[in-house]
Amino acid sequence: MNKRQARYFAIGSTLVATLIFLGLTVDSHRQFPKLTNAQNITPAVTLGKNVWHKNNCINCHTIFGEGAYYAPDLTKIAQQRGAPYLRAFLKDPSKFYDEQRHRRLMPQQDLSDADIDGLIAFLDWVSRVDNQGWPPRPITVTGVGTAAGVAILPQAALAGPSTSVAGSRATDSGKDPVALGERVFRSAAPACTACHSIVAGVDMAGPSLAGIATRTQQTLASPAYKGKATDLEAFIRESVTHPSAHLVTGAMYSADGVSFMPNTYEKDLSAEQLGHLAAYLATFK
Ligand code: HEC
Ligand code: HEC
């Protein structure tokens, strides 16, 4: 190649690269309204976004991988925790964590009820944006964790098919109800693993389910139990489909008689899936 050809080659390839870049940019912008569900940006979502900026939540948290890595990523938090939990948490985060055990706390944000409703609407909208798998791995934050030092993992971290859960008795056989139950436990939406560990003493947004089979016998025998179940299987079905029928006490797991556990499983899980869950949880003696 002589000098002149080299120059044409450089100019030509720069032009081609520029055209590809512009084309992809235009294409991305064309897709934004659909990927972001632009039609769902209600006034509450906009208000929540303004509260988010005014309070500099991004100085500690990330959404879509953007922000500071001091506190948990909140991209999917609305789906992992649900509105009753978020409302109570944003009112007073200190009720949920203590500085001794968790090493760092979220400062009280002094939010009005309207601000909180807006933030929940905003975080809900964020959680439904099609982010095409970005960030690829869940962002975990060191130092924020549970009593046993296990990070509060977003569901994806625990839900992969190859992840082996400590204490699991699952096999690869496609018909074993325990194995199927473990799969539901990790893949329901939201995943049970977003809030429950199966390790004793590791309480996340919900209590650890280690020993749930034995604990249920005590629950059912106790006069404080107000639900309708008489055996373990019925208790687990009831816990999943009607979380507020019986409330676990001793930590911030409910407010005003409403459990922070989502009440959407009754419509989202089949009777068969509930049976598999019961079979799986019955193995935690
Ligand atoms: C100074 C840092 C800081 C700021 C500012 C902050 N947070 Fe947090 N936030 C934290 C920390 C740290 C946690 C982890 C829980 C803990 O230990 O308190 C947390 C936890 C949360 C959680 C619960 C996460 C879970 O897994 O259950 C939500 C929701 C949340 N923050 C929302 C917000 C919103 C909304 C704002 C802005 C209005 C905000 N935060 C501002 C530090 C902060
Ligand atoms: C958003 C967090 C969250 C998710 C997701 C969640 N739970 Fe819960 N769960 C809780 C909380 C909080 C409690 C305690 C309050 C109550 O009694 O409802 C609880 C209680 C329970 C209990 C009763 C525990 C006991 O000691 O009596 C069972 C069983 C249970 N959950 C199973 C499940 C299963 C199975 C799934 C998935 C299908 C699931 N949970 C998903 C938060 C959650």
C-alpha cells in the first residue's frame, strides 16, 4: 500500500466505523420507549425519580450498574421485596438493621408518605425496564450483610441452575418432588432465595427456613397460631399463598398485620408447585 492508498484506507474505515456507530445509536434510541415501558412513566414515577435525585440515593446505591457501591443495588429491589417492605423500610431503615451486626446503616431519609409512594413507583418502574441483562452479574457490596456475614444477594446470584445450595438434597432426576421444590424455591418470581436463606441464623428480609419442619410443629401447637393449617404441608401452602395468615414475630417481618412476603404466589404458583415446595421444605428438620 502506498501513502495515498493508506490515507484513503484510513479515511474510509473511519467513515464506516462512524456510520456503524451512528446507526447503532439511532437504533438504541428507537428501542428506548419499548425497553423502558415509557407508557408506564406516571406522575408518581416522575415524582419518585425527583425524590431519588434530591436525596442523593445514588451516592450510596446503584441502579443499572450506575452509582456508588456502598449499598445494595436497587435495580430489581421492588420485585424482590414488594411494596409493604419498601414502605416500612423507607420510613425507618434502622428498624431493619442494627449497626453492631451489619456494620453500616442507611441514614433516616425523612421522607413524606407521598415521597415514599413516589419512590416505590419509581423503583417498580425501574425493576421492569428491559435492561437486556445489564449489569451481567449482580452487584454485591462488601460489608452489607446478614448476621452470618452472607451478603444480601439478588435472586440471580442464587438462582442459577448450576448453583448448589448448602444443605440441598436435590438430585438431577426430573421427577423427584424435593428436587422440583428446590427449583421452584430458586426460580419463583420473586425467588424465595431473595428473602430466605436455608442456613440457620442467616435471616435476610425473611426468616431463615433452616429447621422449618421442626419449628412448624411448635408453631401449630402454640395458642398464638391463628391460621388454619393442621400439618406441615398445609402450613407451608398457607405461608406461601396467605403470608399474613400467621405472622412470624421477633424481627421486622411485617407492619400493621401485613407480612412483607409477597401475596402474589397464590396466583403465580400452581397447586403442584406448592406441593413440591412443601416437599422440599419438609426436608429441613
Ligand atoms: C449514606 C448511604 C445511603 C443513602 C444516601 C441511601 N441509602 Fe439505602 N441503604 C444504605 C445501606 C448501607 C443499605 C443496606 C442496609 C443497611 O445496612 O441499612 C441500604 C438499604 C436500602 C434498601 C433495602 C435493600 C434491601 O436489600 O432490603 C432500600 C430499598 C434503600 N436502601 C433505598 C434507598 C433510597 C430510596 C434512598 C434515597 C432516598 C437511599 N436508600 C439512600 C445506604 C444508603
Ligand atoms: C420479599 C421477601 C420474601 C419472599 C420473596 C418470600 N418470603 Fe417467605 N417470608 C417473608 C417474611 C418477611 C416472612 C415472615 C413474616 C410472615 O410470617 O409472613 C416469611 C415467612 C415465610 C414462611 C413461614 C416461616 C415460619 O418460620 O413460620 C415460610 C414457610 C415462607 N416464608 C416460605 C417462602 C417461600 C416458599 C417463598 C417463595 C415461594 C417465600 N417465602 C418468598 C419474606 C419473603
